[in-house]
Amino acid sequence: MVGSTNPRLHTPFKTGFETRGHELIALADMLGEPLMPWQQLVANESMRVRDDGRYAFPQCVVLVSRQNGKSHLMRLRIIWGLINGEKLQILSAHKLAVSLEHFNQVVDTIEQHDFLKDQLKRIKRTNGQEEIIFHNGARFKVVANNAAGRGYAGAETIYLDELREHKDYAAWSAISKTQLAAKNPMLYGFSNAGDATSLVLNDLRDRGMASIAGNDDSLLWLEWSAPPGASLDDMSAWQSANPAMGHTIALENLMATKNEPEAVVRTECLCQWVDTLESPFSPNAWSNCADTSIKLEPGQPTFLAFDITPRRDRAALVAAQVFGDKVAVGLVYEFQSDTALDDLVIANAVAEWAQYYDVSDIAYSKNTGGAIAQRLFAGGVVTKPIDGREFAHACDHLLYAMENKRIIHGDQVELNKSIAACARVPYAEGGWIIGRRASNANVTAAVGIAMAVSMASTALGDNDIVSV
């Protein structure tokens, strides 16, 4: 069984232009490292040139599953650029160690072939200054995945590996803008699928899909991926996402991954987008506990909790109430701002809800809500910080209660979204917490639920928990 040569999704090809891809294919054959059919397609389509010699697509993003030969393609393209006198090539991966591995692979290939060594002027291996220079003036450097790339101007070709790890535009902006003065710029992006936190990759994919739909764009998008909703038993889905299958990847090796966490398999091996890479909750645990019959009521013993996003643009207030031997939990209020939230506004709102309900405790995190807690304390409102090991216990208790159907929630849309967005982050000694930064969206409501449930259930002991 052989993987698909053609990408499942791609922007329109510019077949009317000549390509220099055949030069790269010939170089790979000369080096004894031939390109696979899918790599040849990337070479031919990305290296098409206009009549003036400039690339028809100055940006090319290749989306394909792990271990399918992205590094091999990059290495050969870098060597081709050195031979052909590209003034400066830059490569950046999500970790500097990975960038250095790419650098060392290029060096190894050069040192194995006399005709490449004859063109080599020198190799710099100083930490942070790794560089290959040819006699024709062509250079290749690796840089960190951050603003360090700003120091280099006129880069002809840029390689950004693992675009899914770009959570903001800091590195993209710093490195890509080095091409503003380039005569013939080309930017290659390589990645497998990401999640909702993969900001740059998601925006590029949106551009690609818009171009497929008819928008005019200079981006070449090439995506080898399984169709949405494909079964893990659908062999055609594996072929669509793994063009190296039958060439360098054995089908048996891919099938051996099927028993790993499904979200990881779909992202890494089927190149599919998922909500979050590692949710702490099983897929249907929350939805199986839905019940809209219970409502929060004033006058009942109440535990409040609030949390704020690290960017301080979103916040949530939740409440837990005691009903006999049960606890009802619900989302009370959400705050949002295009900039930073006003601590005073949140503190006043929390104080008002504390007066509305018969509040026993108000939980918060010192890491995100310390300033608000100080305002509440100054106004005579008692708060309780829940952080560290205590927060890990709260998260674990929420998991236990949910998975064992000891939670009944009122199916609130925003609360459902917050629970679905949670990502599991390891904590000390085998524990875990809901990761605010690791999660793919706003999880302040889920964090607050964990804290409120922890306080209420501690007061009640091992009783059933209900949420609304």
C-alpha cells in the first residue's frame, strides 16, 4: 500500500510557468538521495518561476504527517540554494536543538561529496552563529524561533519548521520580514496539523482554503491529510496523510500507533486538526452528565470561584451550591475585553454576586487573580487562594466526579466550550492540572468549576455533585 502522491487539498497550481524543480530532483539523484514522488511534486510546484525569474509562489506551506520526509526535502533544497548562489538562507524550528540538527545534516551531506566540499568556503560552529558559506557567497544559517531573526536582512529563502508551534506572530514577523529586501524571496513552512493554539498555521490554512475557494493569493498550500471524520480503520485516510507510505514508512509501523491517544494519532499521523492535543476528560464524559432541571438559587449556601486568562482579556465567575447531599455548579458571569480587563470592574461584580448569594468562600488563583483578591479583601470580602498541589487535587476531583457521572450540568454553551478546551498538563508526582496556556481556548470557567467543586465537595464529603 502506497501513500498518495497528490495532496488532498491544494491551492491552484501555476502549470503555465516553467519550473526549476527538475534541477532539485536531479541534484537529489546525483547525491544518491532521490526525492519521493510527493517531494518531487513540492519541488516542481514551489519552484515555478515567472518570466523575470522570480518565484510564482513566494510562500509555500507543506502540511504532512510526521516522519514523511520534510527534513529530507528541506536539506536538499538548502544545498540546491547554496550551489545556486542564494545570498542567504535561514532555517528556524520550534526548538534551537532541532534547527541545529537540520544544520548538522546539511553539513554531513556536504562533507560526503567532493564536488560540494570543493565549493565550501567555511563552516562556523560557534554557539548561536552556526553558518555555512560557499565560495560563490551563498550562506545558510539557523536561528532561534524568536525575535533573533530580526538581525538578518535580505534572506532569499526561509524555512520555518513545525509551524504548528507558532502560538503568536513574534517569530514569524521577525524572520519573514528579513525578506523585504530580497530579490527573489521564497518562504517554506512545514508542519503537521495543529490545534486552536497554532495561530500562524491556522491563519495560513485559512488563506489556503480561501485561495482554493477562488481568492487571489500568492500562497501555495499543499496539504496531505485525512478527511475530517475519517475512521482510524479507513486505509485511504492513512494514505492521504502519509505520502511516504510504502517508500520510507511501513504500514505496520503506522498501524502500531492506533492504540495511542486518539487526539495524538489524528494530529501526528493523520494530520487532522483537533480541539486540544490531550484533554483530561474522555470525549463524552461531560455531555453524558447533562441535566437542565437544577438551577442556582439565592439564599442557598454558595461557593464562588473566579479565574482570568494569562492575557487578562477573559475572566469567568462560577458558583457551587449545596442542595442536600448534592452540589450544583454553574457559570454565573463572563468578562471580556479587547485589551486588558479592569480589576476594579471584576472585583465589584464579584462582590455584588457575593451579596446576592449566601457565600461561604470565594476561590481564586494567586497567579491570575491576586490583584482582584486584594481589592475584595480591602472591601471586607474574604477570598481563598487555590494553587499548586491544592489546585491539582481540585482538577483530579473534577475528573473523578465527571468520569463517574457524579456531575449533572445544565448544558450551558460557554461552560461546555470551556470544558472541551481543557488541556492536561503534568504536575508534580504524577498529578496534573488544567493548563491555562496549554489549553486551546478560554478555560477560565473550567478552572473556576474545579475550584468551586473542590470547596463544596470538601464541605460535603463524598457526596454526589450536580452542575447547572
